[in-house]
Amino acid sequence: MADRELIAAILTAGMLPTMEIPQSRAQGKGRLLTKAEADAIQRAVDHAFGLYRLVLNGLEVDPLAGLPEQINTDTSGDGGG
């Protein structure tokens, strides 16, 4: 299973476009990203994650297989009891 996940990661990396360093970062340290730069980075991350999931699905790999199940899946916020 780990071999298929590695193959998926390699295939996905080959499909990703390159991104330029945001101008706010290139101009100096400690500057915040602009909203447009942050949105572009978020879209790139979402795209990469989506591609990785598609490749995993194509290889019939479940990345969550073998992980322990969550004991309490109640998300109502009432503390569960």
C-alpha cells in the first residue's frame, strides 16, 4: 500500500504547475500575503490535493485504511454526554 501512495505522490508532483514566489514575500521578510496571493496559494493547494486524491482513487488506494477509528464522532458540541 505504501508503494502505491508513493507512486501517487510522484505522479501528482509531475502534474502540478510551478508557482512564483508571491511578490509580498520576495520584497522582504515578515510581510503578510495579499488576499490575491493567499487565494492563489489556496487554489494551488486545493488543486494539488484534488489531483493526489484522484490518483489514489485510480490506484484503488484508501489512505485512511489501517488508521484507528475515531472513538467519538459526535460533532454536536454538547460534550457528548
